[in-house]
Amino acid sequence: MSRIASALNQQLGLSSLMRRQEELAKAQDRIVTGKRIDRASDDPAGAARAERALADQTRNEGLLRTLGASRNAMSVAESSIGHAVDLVQTARETLVEAGNGALNASDRALLADRLKQLKGQLLSVANAEDGSGHFVFGGQGNDHVPFVNSGIGVEYQGTPGSAAGSLSEDLPMAVDGEALWLKARTGNGVFETDRQVDPDSTAWISAGQVGDPAALTLTDGQRYEVTFDTPTRYSVNLIDSDGSSTPVPDASSNSHDYASGTPIAGLPGMSVNITGTAVAGDMFTIEPSSPGLSVFDALDRVIDVLGSSATVPPNAGDRAQAVNRGLRDIDQVLANLQVGRSHAGETLNQMDGLDERAQTRVLLDKGLRSDAVDLDMAQGVSDFSTKQTAYQAALQSYSMVRKISLFDYISN
Amino acid sequence: MSTNSLMTVGVQAMFAAQTQLSTTSHNIVNAAVEGYSRQTAKLTTVAGRSTGVGYIGGGVGVETIERAANRFLTVRNNQTQAQAAADNTRMGMLTQLEDGYALGEQGLGQAASKLFASFGDIAAAPKDASVRQVALSAAESLASRFRSTGETIDALQTSVSQQLVDEASVVNGLTGQIAKINGQLTGTGNATDQPNDLLDQRDQLIAQLSEHIEVNRVDNRGQDGKSDGSVSLFVGGGQPLVMGTTSHDLKAVPDASAPERSRLVVDLNGSERELTSRSIGGGSMSGLLQFQNEDLVEARAQLGLLATSLADSVNTQHAQGTDLDGAVGQSLLSVGDPKVWASAFNARDSSGESAAKVSINRVAGQGSQLQASDYTLQRDPADSTRYQVTRQSDGTVFRGLADGAQVDGFTFDVSGAPMSAQDRFLLEPVSAAASSTTVAITDPRQLAAAGATASGSGNANALLMQNLAKATSIDGKTFSDAHAHLISDLGVRVQRATSDAESSTSLATLNKTQLVSETGVNLEEEAAHLLQYQQSYQAAAKVLGTAQKLFDTMLSIMG
């Protein structure tokens, strides 16, 4: 039989009561806070899991904010380009109108004014803001107006390239305005025609078409020169990048009779017309298209010719060349704008998918964290009531045992 | 048989019963006194005298008053209490340490995530002043969390040092009293009548002492080779705290190699004998030392590593960018400088400083090389012109290092007098960093969001800053991974310490229960004894009454 030391027994009884009480308080605390993990030692692995999930959640919430900003910028860009397309269409109609040979100088000046207005409107579209002070066509540095109309035409002041909002996802914050507005392909997109003619000449060269893409041999740095030896006969030569001249197709057959409005003979894979009355010495060039066509410059060139107040006004050939070239350029600009618009639209479409993915991820992370940290309420309550019962029983038995003592039976 | 002897028997019996009643009463009233041992009046039969009809018993006498004691259980009780005190103290300190690490939204990990995310927001609106301000606030909130956790650690170090000083003075008080009692007990070793209450008092003082620091108890022997009644007490490795009637002071002094930490020495008449923390078996001081030398050192190094590696990667990236005014990005986060401590045993120069000097620098851009550890620097034993660095966390040794060499992302420079073979330096590349983390810039315009070549409002660098969330810049881990790792590491540590404390406490309770079931007072038992001895007293009185009546009868016959 082991002796129970009264004082220690009392002390142990009391301390186990206090422990029960503490457990009960903890169980209650878990219910009140709704958390299973309050400190790392409650469940170290769970706490680490929750930390990782929270970090991932914060990252994805950040992605969603970026996505919102990007969506806004792309929406503005998309609708701005849409508006620009309308303006350029109007300019095209104006040009078609200007091609009418019956117009007099004041009619042409009126059309030139209309084109000037359209150019001004396009400039303000190119400088569109996204509502929070950012220029959507500003490229990488979009804190100041990207397009400025200086003495020599509209210049791009931004940093080329598009501004990404994220390194891991395609979330542009701005469109590469330089590429969109100033870098359409010149000519007809494949080659570019030009003329250097006598002031009296009315001959002009069409934009031309590709007849057989497989037959095209003109490469970067080369150009065809069509030279009028007499007003009725021209020769065709290929000028290479080193300046050397080669007859096309060969020395015996590079010279042809000229008939207005007919294609230049001997150009491989392409069909280009020269129209009007030529003068000996007139030269026409055909070189590969390059990405350097500014919508503003294209309009300026037409405006200059149509609205010219020079003492020797442009003749019909000059005007025809300007209008024809203007139409050609505007078609390229339109194509370029359409590409930009559909790119913005495509980006917006992809954002919907990304949005959904990021939202799912955030939900998943919240779930992971909740699984790790949050208390299963049913379990918490049952845990609490178990502990409560145990505490009650302990209190009751403690007080009952304490009541019994032999001293109570000793009477003197 | 004379009436006289009958009377003597009665009186003796009454005296014996009275002694028993006194002893029982003593037990009853001392039942709640800590360390009191139950006492018993040991009765003995008074040998009979031979008469013509045989031996007639001489009644009862009190031989002595005994103390219920169990030497073995007492020693074991002290040991287990010491272990429980050590474990509980360490657990308590670890719990306080854990309080310094908030979880979830309030935590360090989330503060860093928010800083990274805020650079993503800047990327979306590089010139928006309010977004920049938010990022700066996020950086400030991260820095303040580093500071507050770092300060918790520093405060705990201060608290450990202070507690060790306080406990040392308690210990010295106890050892002084024990030495004094030893003086009173010397010479009582073999006496029949033991000074029970004084022995209890000394046992209790030793028990109290054991809760602070575990001691070995040795009974002193006199010239005759027998116990002289006094005891000597030794701590870790055999340093004496009490030698008979002399006590030696225990002192908490700054550690020789790391003055921020404390160590214990025994002052033997002016010469200080060091107690290594491993040699101290138990007691709350042992728990404090273990917490200081293991848990706190590791916590400081781990937090410091998080702060320095993060600051390094953030600052390195920030310097790649351009701020709103076109200037190169400055350091965004600033952390505490690395520290070097010269050992107190180093060769001294005329001004009393270590003659050899060492400084260390963290290498910018090499933050991912840093490790969560302190280092020891000494001369290479194999080559006196070279140096040897030991990484303390795992004992890795780097030998044959030239002055200025790089180890784990930091470099060291030796100057002053040539280092002697005994010189030691404690290097802390990261440990002291976290508690002085600050944000180094104040103007949101100085956040370098743009790339190096872009105009001020570009976002290329902001994107790269945001991407640092995924960079494995902290000992091969991302910040959130390293932080999660630290949290679970600390949690496991606290969990293990808690379970250690629980098991050693229950072992101590078990031992204590065993001990006091032998030595303690059971009030029911004493109540029963009270009745029993009262009856004995009454019976003895009856004997006396009978003797009286016999005497009266005799007188009436004679009368």
C-alpha cells in the first residue's frame, strides 16, 4: 500500500484541475477565433503550408490587379484603333474624291483641309489615354505624350516596344505606338514605286501588284530603275546594293516602247503601270517595301500636293501620282491598324482565360490555407464539450473527495 | 512487583504517548510545509528485571524521533526536478520566441509577398505616385516586421542574461544557507538523535537549488571515515558550489567568445572556473543556457539570413533600374552590419584590445551564398600565413584561406598584429542584421521601376523586382519558402521542447509522488494516530490510576 501524502495530493489535484481548465480555455479560444493553428507549434507543417498558400494567393491577387489594368489599357487601345480605322477610311474616301480630274484648285484646297482635320483627329487618337493618365500607344515609357506634331511632321517621343505588365503572362500595359502608327509597310506591302520626273512630265507610276509571288526576285537593297531614254521608249535596269547596274531581263531585251497605262515590261513577278505623258529623262523606281510608313506622313504628302500654294502648282501627273500613292499608303496603314486592332482583341480574349485561371488559383489557395489553419467547427464544438464534461467531472470529484476527512469523525 | 514500579511504567507510558501525540501534532501542522518529512516517535520496550518469578517488563520508553527519509528517492527527485525545470524554462523561452513570429496576414512572409506584389502594381502604373507610395509602405512594413522579430530575439537574449544573473544570486543565497546549516550539522552524522527539522531544511534547500542548477551531493566524512553530517555540492564537471561550511559563488558573466551571450563561472576564491553549458545537467539555468546557445543563436542566424539575402537581392535588382528622375536605383532595404567579436583570450595590445583585428563584409550581389550561421576564424594550424574559418551551424571547416578570401558570401580582412595560434574571432555575417532593417529611401519617386535604358516611367525593372518573389535567392529557396521553412522549423522546435517538458515534468511528478509517499504526511493516518495515541495515553493514565488505587488499598490496610 502506498501512502498518499495529503499536501502533494492536494497540490496535484489542483494542478490537474488547472490543466483541465487551461485545455478548456484553449478549446474555447479555438472556437472563438475559428482557427486551429494560432502559432507555428500548433501544427508546424500546417503552418508552413498555410504560409506558402498565402504567398501564392497574394501573387495571384497581384496578377489579377495587373490583369485589370492591362484589360483597361487594351480595351482603350482596341476601341481607339477602331476609331482610327474609321478616320482613315474617311481619309481614303476623301482621296478618292481628290482623284477626280474635274476638280479645281479651291475644291482641292477644301479636300486638303478636310485631310488636315482628319490628321489632327488621328493624332489625338494616337495620343489616347487609358483613363488613369497612361498613353495606351506610349510604348515602354508612357509618361508623356507619345506623338508630337513638330515642324517636320509627327514624331514619336516614347520608347519603342510594348510595355508588359507581367513577366510570366502576356499582359501588355501599352501598345507599341510607333509600330502601329509610324511603321506600316511602304508601297503596296511588297514593293514601293516612286518617280523622279521632269516638271512638265505628267507620267505617274501605279502602286503595282504582285503577279506571281514565286517569280519575285527583288531583294532588300536592290531596286529597278525604269528610265525614259525618249518620251516613247524606256529601259529597265536592276541597280544592286553596290550601285552596279544590270539590264532586266538582259541587255538585248531591256528596252521597250512606251504606251500610257500599260504595265512595265520585263519586271519579274510584278505588274506596275506607268500612265501619262513622259519626258525624256523621267525615271521611275521600284524597290522592296520597308516598314517605315507613317500615317501622318502619308497624309502630309497628299495634303502638300492638293493644297499647294506654290507659284508653279503641281500638274495633273503630280496630283495623280500623289493621290494614287496616298491611296496605296492608306491601304497599308489600314492593314497595319487592323493587325494592331485584332492583336489587342486577341489579347483581351486571352485575358478572360487568364482571369479565370488566376481566380481559380486564388480560391484554391484560400481553400488550402483554410484547410490548414481553420477549425472544423463541428469538431471544435465536440472537442469543447468533451473537455467541458471532463472538467466538470474533475471539479465534482475533487470537491467530494476533499469533503471526506477522518478529522470530521473525531469528537472530543 | 512494587506499586512504585507500576507507577513508573504508567508515567513512562504516558510520556511515550504524549511524545507520540506531540510528534503526530507536529506532523499534522507541518503537513503543508514543502520538504517536511513525516516524523515518528520510535518506542522501545524497557527491558525487564529478573525477579524470582521471572522477568517483569519495565514498560515503554521513547528511543528517538525518526524522520522518514529515502536517500535514493531524494537524489532522484532532485535530478528529475532539475531536468523538468530545465525543460520547462526552455519551453517557456521558446514560446516567447515563437510569439515574435506572427503568421498569415501579420507575418513576415506576407509582408514580403506584398512588397513583391506592389512592384507588380507599379509595373501597371509606373508613374502613379499613390501606387509608389503603397510600395514604399509595403517595404516599410516588411522592414518593421524584421525589426520587431529581431528585437524579440534581442530582448530574449537580454532577458536570458538578466535571468542568469538573478538566478545566480538566488543560487548563491541557497548555497550560503546550505553551508551555514552544514556548520550546524557537522558532528551529528552518527548521533542517535538526528536534528530532523534541520535535515529537512537542508534537503529542501538542495531541492530548491536543483531547480536552478543540478548538483551532485557528496556526504563529507570525518577523520574516523564516517559521515560527519555535512555535505558538499558540485556542479557540472566537478566544480564545487558548497564544500562543507564554505560556499562558492556562481556568476553569470559575458561569454569569452561572444560577449552578447552569457556563460556561468564558479568563483573559487578569485579564480573563475568556467561551466560549459553541456556539463550543467539540469535546472532552469541549464534550460536558459541551452535556449541561449542553441535556439536563440539559430533563430538569430535564420532571421538574419532572411533579412540580408532578401535585402541583397532587392537592392541588387533595384540598382539595375532607373527611378522617376532618371537616376540609378539606390539601395531600397538596409540591414544591420555584420559583426566580429574578438575572443577575450586573444593576445592583447597596449590598449587592451585584441592585437590582431578582423573585419568582415558581405559581398554585394552574393546574398544567395550566405548561410544561416555564425563562424569562427583562427589561424590555419597547418600554415601560419593562412586562416581557417569554421561554419558553426554544421561544423564545415574552410582551410588555407588567404587574407581577404570569400567564404559563404562574405569576405574577411585581417589587420593589426599577426594572429597568434590561440586567437579566435566570432564572425556574424548575418545574425545581427534583422533588428536594424530599415527602408533606405523615403521618396516614392526613387523607386527604380524603369529599366536601365528606358525613360523614368518604364516598368521593366518593376517587373523584375516583382519577379524576385520567385527567385531562389535565400540559400536556394524563394523568400516565401525560406520563411515557411523557418516557421515550421521553429514550430517543430517548440513542439519538441513542449513534449520534452511534459514528459520530464510527469517523470518528476512521479518521482516526487514516490518520495513523498514515503516521507510525506497523510492526514488520515495522522488522525488515526491521534486517536490511537490518545487511547494509549488514556490507557497509561489508567495504569497510573490503578497504581494509585493499589497504593490507596495498601494505605487503608496499613491504616
